[in-house]
Amino acid sequence: MSYSEKLLDYFQNPRCVGEIPDAHGVAEVSNPVCGDVMKLWIKVDGDRIQDAKFKAQGCSAAIATSSYATEMVIGMTVAEARGITKEQIADALGGLPPSKIHCSVLASDAIKAVLKGF
Amino acid sequence: MRPEVVAAMTPLFTEHFGNPSSIHWFGQHAKSLIDEARKHVAKLINAETSEIVFLSGGTEADNFAIRGIASKGGHIITSTIEHHAVMHTCKDLEKAGIPVTWVRVSKDGVVDPDDIRKAIRPETVLITIMHANNEIGTIQPIEEIARVAAEADVYFHSDGVQSTGKIPVDVKKLGVDLYSMSSHKIHGPKGVGALFVKKGTNLRPMLTGGGHERNRRSGTENAPGIVGFGEAARLAREGLANEMSRVRQLRDRLETELKSRIELIQVNGENAPRLPNTSNIMVDYAEGEGLVISLDLKGVAVSTGSACSSGSLEPSHVLTAIGKTPDEAHGSLRFSLSSMTTADEIDYVAEILPGIVDRLRELSPYYKKV
């Protein structure tokens, strides 16, 4: 598998791992293609995402993209975070092999799901 | 490859590069080396030299056997755990209108010969069942299936790519008509293999041309490859008893260590007769591709039946066939040992894998430490 150094770094040393017990929003999404799972917790202050944490069960690309996307949304406004695309996440990690593009969907779907109602 | 194999092949590139079909001396010398290799391959499976057809590998051997018997019509019986080379060839013929019965296997990954018997129809022309499975290593009751085939007067092909050189193979005792082999599975070069074709078997050639390999497979012989395969077969036969029992001990040690150090894992096919060199384990709450990449980063090369690692994004058809859910197949790891595997390598894996599994489980939203 041809992964970038950055992706492997996020897989091996994922940022923002964990749960937020008093979260304002929690969402769990699973990938219909391969069954990978991501759960995302957020705290929102006004219209800005104050904190976010994730857990995921899946391949290296799923874990890396989940971690990167979680880190990315912290400090963003809700509207900004909603606008994050799977391409943005994949590109930021140096691109994904064609068979792994679907992994980045997991993270963008989780962000959209957790922001429902905000 | 084994160094002896490389040494046997090298002169074919430098000195003995003649065309084995030519009658000049350097052609004839290459031919004599191929004849020698044919003896070694035949001896490994107790066949006659005239029954060995060299070709490009296991996939071609499977295609040749199946299409050579069944492409004109009839009915094929196979199992749900065959290698892709058999499975996709049967599916291709199925699409062309030749009916195929896919016999299911037990949860331990073994075909029941009685199910084969029940699947036989008057128009059945071929039964094709692998000798040992490539993912979980389970050994099939080939002798019993051969008896069923013989009673019904149906040709019987067995894909022996995984079993050759790993367990004793005697095609006469097994009772098969066709048996596929691959060189690189026994430390020989890639791109060469052989099909055992029992004397008298009416097999339609796939490649026609200059009539090489007794008209069975035309095309100038891959002389270096064949000679390398022959040497690998010779070494495999020599080492079969001692080396494979050592490999089995290493495999068992790996499984015992992993089971004692990692909770919630199981060994697939554990209760069936298995190849000595294969171990397929399933790890709950960790995904196989992530395990493979983690091990790879530490210098250990293994494979997985997880959908995430396959181009098709489908979980392993073998694990599905033995009743595993896609989620379970997702967490599978396959270790392939060989006569070149050392005890240090096994201990290294047993030492690093628990930490890797722990780390991935810590990331899982479902895993709760018990």
C-alpha cells in the first residue's frame, strides 16, 4: 500500500483520540463499503467547535483520516466544518490510493452527522 | 528463493542458453537440464516424468486443467473455498453456460466427500477441489473425493499449489487425474509451475503451436525457470520430513504464544488437518489492514482477509465460506512460514503483535477492556 509519510504518522500517532463525557454532540458512522466505524464527540461554544475527539475501528487510512479530520475541525465554525470535503481530507494527507478513497468519506460523514442540529 | 536454486538457474542465462527444441549441442544440453528438472518435480509427487507439463504457474495449471476438460460443456463440481484461479475460471465457464455446483465447507474449512457425491449428475465432467487451502491451510480429503470421482467416472483435478512441498504428496495414492503446482511456493522462481496430467487423460491444449511438452503446452520452454523449479522440488523433497516438522513446531509456538498474550483471538481451521506452515488468526476489535501495516512498519510481512486490503473491497471468500461475518473477516491475519523462517522471527512477532493489537483496540469505539 502506498501511503504518504504524513498518513502513516497520523495512523501511528493519531491526534485527538478519546471520548468527551460532557460532549454537546456525538455521532457514530460506519462505512457501508468496508464496515469501518468512526465515533466523533464535539463541544461547541457559540458557533465555534471548541473541542473534538474520536475513536475508530478500521484500516490505517480510516484511522489517519479520522484523526486528521478531528484535529481539523477544532477551532472551526460549525459552517466551516460542515464544508469539509473528503477530497480536502485525503489531499491533506498526501492523497489516498484509489481503493482507499472511500475511507476519507467516513470522516467527512462523521463531521456532517455530529453537526446535525447545530 | 533458495541460494541453491539461483545457482542452478544462473548457467541457463550465461552458458546453456540454447533452445531446448534445437538439435545442436547447446540446445540439447538445455533439454537435458529440463529433463533432469522434470524428474525432480515428478519425484516430489510420485508421478511419471511423462505426466509433468511445465507451464507458467499455478494459475495457468488450474486454467488448463479446468478448461481443458470442461470448456466444451458438461457440469463442474467445485467448492466455495477454492483459490481465485479455480473460482474465477469456474465462474467464467458458468457465465458461458456450463453449470457449476459450489459445494459448501464445514466451519473448520473442510469439504465433505458425501456432498460431492450428492452433487454428481450424469453430465458431470469434472470435480475440482484444492488439496490445501491457501488462506487457512486446511487439508481436504482428496483420497475420498478421488474415490467418489472414480466411481462416477468423472475427472478429478486438485489444486496442489499450497500443499506441494509442504506435506507428502503422492498422486497415485491420492488418485487425482490432474494436479496443479507452482514453483515460487517452494522457494523456486516465479512464473513457472506444472500440471500433473495422469497418463490417458484427455485434456484439450490451451496453447497450440510448436507442440512442446508432448503437445500439451506449446511455447518455447522457460528453461531457467524450469531448472530452478526442478532444484526447488529436489530440495523440498529432501527437506519435507525434517524441515516441515520444524516449521510446524514454529507455527504452533506462534499460535500458543499469541493466544496466551492476546485476548479475544481465535485460530481459523484449528480443528481440521492443516498445512504446517499456515496460520490464520482472527483478532476481535482490530482491523486486519491496520494490523498488516503496523507489522509491515516493523519489518514483518503478513496478509489479511479484510475487505480493506483487497482491491475489490470484499472480505475473504474463504472466511465467509467458513461462516465468519464480514466483521470477523475484517480482523483476520494470515502468517505464512517456510523452511527459511527462524525461531527468532516467531518470537519477534509474538513480542510485538500484542502491543499493536492493544493500540488499535484502544482506538476502537467498541472495545472494552475485560
